[in-house]
Amino acid sequence: MFAFNPGNFLKSNISDDSLRRSWMISDNFRYGIGRKLGFLESGRWVSRNGKILAAISGGDKTVETTTSPLDSKDINGSVLTSSSSNSSIEVRAVVTIRKKMKEKINEKMEDQWEYFMNGIGQGIQIQLISEEIDPVTNSGKSVQSSVRGWLPKPSNHSHIVEYAANFTVPNDFGCPGAVLITNLQGKEFYLSQIVVHGFDGGPIFFLANTWIHSRKDNPESRIIFKNQACLPSQTQPGIKDLRREDLLSIRGAGKGERKPHDRIYDYAPYNDLGNPDKDEDLARPNLVGEEWPYPRRCRTGRPPMRTDPLSESRIEKPHPVYVPRDETFEEIKQNTFSAGRLKALFHNLIPSLAASLSSSDISFKCFSEIDKLYIDGVLLKNEEQKEVNQNLLLDKMMNQVLTVGQRLLKYEIPHIIKRDRFAWLRDSEFARQTLAGVNPVNIELLKEFPILSKLDPAVYGPRESAITKELIEQELHGLSMEKAIEEKRLFILDFHDMLLPFIKKINSLPGRKAYASRTVLFYSQSGILLPIAIELSLSPAPSSPRNKRVYTHGHDATMHWIWKLAKAHACSNDAGIHQLVNHWLRTHACMEPYIIATHRQLSSMHPIYKLLHPHMRYTLEINALARQSLINGGGVIEACFSPGKYGMELSSAAYENMWRFDMESLPADLVRRGMAVKDPSMPCGVKLVIEDYPYAADGLLIWSAIQEWVESYVEHFYYDPISVTSDVELQAWWNEIKNKGHYDKRDESWWPRLDNNEDLSGILTTIIWVASGQHAAINFGQYPFGGYVPNRPTLMRKLVPQENEPDYEKFIQNPQLVFLSSLPTQLQATKVMAVQDTLSTHSADEEYLGQVNAQHRDWINDHKILKLFKKFSARLEEIEEIIKLRNKDNTLKNRSGAGVPPYELLLPSSGPGVTGRGIPNSISI
């Protein structure tokens, strides 16, 4: 054997230009391997006698291979397959591997060793599997080779590396339908794609975009199918077994703790939110079963808690929570998110040190203190920096970040006050945000009067609301209650039944005071929506049987401030329901079972898998991070939102009482809330009750574009109802979503059937809408609307003062101070602002609706589908222009006017950062 000294090998220059070739100049290579194999010349391995061993280049040119007996063995002495022009053809597989964009010195040195091992054929083995059956083995015909060398042409991207493997293939081999990849190296690598050249009909693409585990972690080879979509019944005979085998490997055995290299998708309940092992106050109920129903999450298999065997032990930061390997953030996304987390980390601790804060419950004393967060930022003194460094145990790099300047903690001015800093004070702006804000999905048409609760009156008091007909008619300017209801002019934000069962528990928490609220709104003839009455309810008690109070805007100074406090309480309820129900539950949590089932039951060859794949990106990872830091016991949501430690119980109750899949489609949701009526003559089959409802008007455009794309896609692959009902993978997928992913709702009668194209198109349109448009509409406005605390407080710390209470006189003397002291503390406010800023940020690698990432350009080998997708993309571009024109229409008062920010949350495209616009394909943040 040749002598090889890694020390000498690694001394070579590691600059980008020479990185791939530097090992060749070592003496050990020149006099060791070089004597045995030859040398690299103009992209060709050349033997000592001048014969060409392999030519590696792009395109479909003929591959040159040696026929010299001298070179008929590889470096280990294995016989290399020789070619015969009469019975075989020469083909080449070009393998594209993505490296880290920013590598450390040791990683670059490791790369050199990797290049060397691949260069000599000891790094990656490739097996081509034919679509045709080998009669001897009764499985797909196969040929095997190893990658050797690298492409001589420098890549346009320094982090892209290409290798090639040469095959001698029998003439009757047929077309390859799959490749098996075996990673012989000690660490994983990221495989972008494999392109096989040399077969009739041009290159064959095997799109991968996956991590290939090391053989030492898992001896099984990875299966990569070509980019041809086909139903299970259409699978070519040679790869049928591989299709089943790949799905079985993804499902796992449901046992054991998952390892980082695994790509196992399985289900588990939300039983890892509490941490009683650390602190008994951090115990939280497991969300599962009749008491606390909830969707399932991805199983990690961690051991149980010491103090609670039914709960899973937790993994705390900085250690990652398991998600299947391909679900983890890619490098650009990780860098963006880490920067955001770092910013949030600073904000979590520094405000307690800065601005002379002595404790965590310091209130804002005046509005100018809030303004300073955007104008001056929070200034740090040297001793404060030192204390922060010690608390965070930061390394030298982070210390440098802290010393860059005193404006490190400066916040961007939120969108809502950028044009008009007093907009939040107006009743019309309060109401406008129910139609064009960050939570435009709770407003309902008031259909009946009196307003009645569905809660048990024996426990929660009389069913009838304290809002009376007389009180409302005082605000209707001569219009009768009956006429206003008939003309669809009265609307309601009703959080009463959802919140009242939790109010007593919430108000027992320190620094929390909440009501169950109802807000009635009136839509005037001039097209302006206004709040006219707010009901605030406490849990009834023998000492205070009158648990409901109603407030109107009033005209004197006292009622003016009381009304402001009532609106603030209604806003904090809206913020909590938005975050825990509409955002987390209805998009993040409910999407996770769809993703798990798609991987477990639909082959990557399946056309529906290919359709859904862009809409699953990053969701499992962001959900795992949320369980670790946001929705967990003691996490940010508990610390900063009204429900506190009862937040996820509230979310579970909402899942039980109001979530149903058939109502998650946008048209169905609008009809359910009375915000639209069915109208077959309209594009989506519905007509809006309020035409100037920006979320709904723009959302229906996006919905219809998705629906048209999905229906044409489904029609292309499914010719009749039998093709839907006989698709074993598809039926197993839908059954698993219902019976495993949403196990606690499995017996509900409202689940759609899956019997024909219409059923399938409706299900898929809903899933894609939830992942894209719906999530975008309720996520990316979090900082633009919530970044200014008075506009959208996430909790309240005081009840509305009453005349017979001791603090009422303080309120009369200084209503502004009482108002501000009722809002979140400075620490709570800055913490939630930092998190909202992070959650509202688009990553630089975001993939938007209607766009295809360059790495996925060969996602399907079907010209008709690509033509249909191009049509979908063009329609989204048209919609973007329609929305821009709407935002300039002076007659649409909810999206234009003096100081009114345009409604852009459903504009399809965006750049990186906090833009308040853009629809990513998936729930990626």
C-alpha cells in the first residue's frame, strides 16, 4: 500500500482557489498514489502510461474510460468493470454536494481529507437501479460504482462541490429509476442532486436536497428516486420494492430515542412542555386525551421525567430538540434565527439593568419612555456591560458585539405608529385592526340578540350578556337594533366563552388581571367600523354576583380614560387568543401532523408529496424551538401574555371546542363567522359582507390562485374517482392525518371524505393555504402592530378602577399613570417586542409562494405541470399588483387614508427582514 501522511497532506494551502487540489501537491501523493494511479490533468485522471482513467465534465459528452489491463484494478485491487461497445454503454453520474458557506479552519482541513477519499473512490458509493426487473434477482437491475476526483471547472459557488462516478451499463439495463447512496466517510454530507448522463433522452435528474448519513451511524444506503412523479400503481417494477422500503425506513419502529442523524417521522403527544424535575411550579398538563385534546407532534423518544413518568424529559437550550435530519434549519436560516435569538437574549436581561431599573416590575411612567426605545435606544454603561457579560457567559466575539456601540438596544419604529403616532388612540383604528390587523380572524357578524353564552349558568352565571338593546341603540344614531342586525351592520369580538373558564385562575397569578370580553362594533353608512360597547366579565362569586360590566366610549374625561382601559383589556384578550389559538394552534400545531403523515405515507415519488413538499419546509424545526422556549412552562408566552401558565390549557380548550378541519378553508371560515355569504356567482363562491375587509378580500385572491393551481395539478394525475380511492398511499395519508395526527378528533363527523378529485383538491388547498397565506397574514404583522405596547398590550396588570375602590382617586388624579401601570412592565414589553421582532423577520433564504428555489428547479420532470406552475406564479404576480392598487384606492378606508398603513401582509413577495409583507411557502418562523 502507498504511504500517506495526513500531517503533510494538511499542510497544503487551504485558500478557496486551491482547496480542492491542494492535497495533490503533497510529496506523499506525488510519489505514493501518483505512482499507482497517475495524475490529474485538465480534469482527467491520467495513468502513468498516458491512458485516460476518467474524464469528468458537464453535459452529455461521451465518457472516456481506460481499456488498459495495467489499470484494470482500483487502488484496493478490486477489478474495475471493462466496457464493450457491443454489449454496454458508458454513463456518468455527476454528484452535487453542498458545503458550509462559512467554514472554520478545521472544517476546511477536514474537507481536504474528504476530497482525497472521494478522489480515490473511498468516500461515496453509488448504485444505479433500473426500472426494469432482473429475472435472476427478481428486483431492479443494478450497477455500482464510486465517485472519483472532482470537476475541473471551478463552481460559481465556492460551497458547491461536484464529483462524478462512471458506470459501464448493459445495453438492456433500461432507464434508472433510483440511486442508492452509501456514505463511507465518518461524517454526513448534504447531497443536492445527482444527474446521470449517457442514457437516451438526455440527462436524468435525481433531486435530493437531503443529508446523507455516515455508514457508521446507519449501515443502510439512502434511496433517491428520479424526479418523475407517479402514483403507487404506476411505479415501475424495478423500483416498487424500493418505494416501500424507503417509506418503511422513514416511519421507524416507534421505539427508542431519536438520534440527530435519524430521519424518522412519528407521533407523540405534547407531553414535554412542563419541567417538574427542575421545579414543581413548572409542572404542566400533558395535552392529550379527553381532558386536554391536542394535535400530535413529532416523536423524539426521550426518556420520561423522573417525577412524572407520563411526561417526556426536556432538552434545554443550547442543546437541540430532535427533528428529522432534513427538517433542520439550513445555514442561512440558522444564522438569521441565531441573530434574532441573540437579540432577544440581550433584551431579556439588559432591560433589568439599563435605564436605572432595579426590578422586573418597573412600569412605563410616561409615553415618552416608550418612544425612547425607538428614538434613543437603551444605553448601557460599562459596568452594566460587564454584568451582562458575566450573566450570559459570552465568548470574546459576543463581548465585541456588546461594545460596538450604545445603540445596540434600539428598536425599529413599528409600522402602526410610523405614519401617525396617535393612531392607536382612535376608536376607528381599534376597529380597523379587526379587519386589517395582525388578528383579523375573530370578528363575527352579530346575528342574534340578546347575546347568549353557551357556558353552564350554574357555574358561570346567567347566559345573557349585560349588553342591552337600549345601550346599543344609543350608539346607532336612530337605527333600531332589529334593522341594524337585518342590514348586517353589527359585529362582535366574542372572547367570553373561551376565556371565562380561565379568568379566576389567570387572576390568581401575580401581576395579571384579566376579564372575559365581548366587543360590539357598528359599521356605519360611511363605511367606518366603530366599537360601541365593551363587556368585561369576571368569574361570578357569592361576594360579587354582578360579574359583568359594560363600557361605552362616553364623552367626559373620566369615561374617556375608562374606555381606553376597557379597549386595552379587549386588545390583550385579542393578543392572547391570536398567539395561542389562531397563530400557534391553527397554523403551527395543526400543520405538524400533515407534515409527519406526508413523509410517512407518501413516497417522495408521489405527485401529492411533490406538491406539498415546499409547504413543509422548516415547520418541524420552528415548532420544536417553540416547545423549547416559547410555549413551554416558564417560556416567553407564559411570561408575556395574559393567560400565563394556563396558556396551553386555553389552546387545548379552543382545539376541543372550535377547531375543525373543514372550517379552516378561508371561504368556509368567512361564512362561519358571518363575514361572507355563499354566492355561486363569485370567484370563490362567497360574497363579503364588508367589502372593505382587507384580510378577506386579499386572502380570497390568494385562496383562488392556490385552488386553481391545485385543481389543475390533481386533474393531471387523477383521471377519475377510482384513481383517488385506489391510491393506497393517498388513502393511508388521509387516514393517518385523521386517526393519528389528530387522534383526539378522530371520531368527528365533519372530516372531509377522500373519494374524488374535488375532495382531494379541497383538502390540499386548505393545507397549502394554512401553511402559506393564513400563517403569513397572522404572523408577519406581529412586530408592525404589536411593537408599540399601548396599541396591543399582551397582558394587563390591573382591573378597570371602580368608584368604590381605594385606587379610584389615584386614577382620577393621574389617569395616564394608571393606564401605563396597567400595561406590561418595561421588562415584559421589551422581551415580547424582541420576540415579535424575531418572529416577524423573513430569512434571506425564504421561499415564497409561487417561486421555486434554484436548488429545486428540477423538482418534477413533467412539462405540463411546469407550465401550470408558471401560470400559478404569473397569477400571484397579478394579485400583487391588484393589492397595490387597492392600497391606493381612497374609497377603501381600511387600507388607505391619512396616516393609515397600507395592508400588505398578503402581498406574495418580500425581501429579508421585518417587512410586514410576503407569503412564504411554509410556516418557517
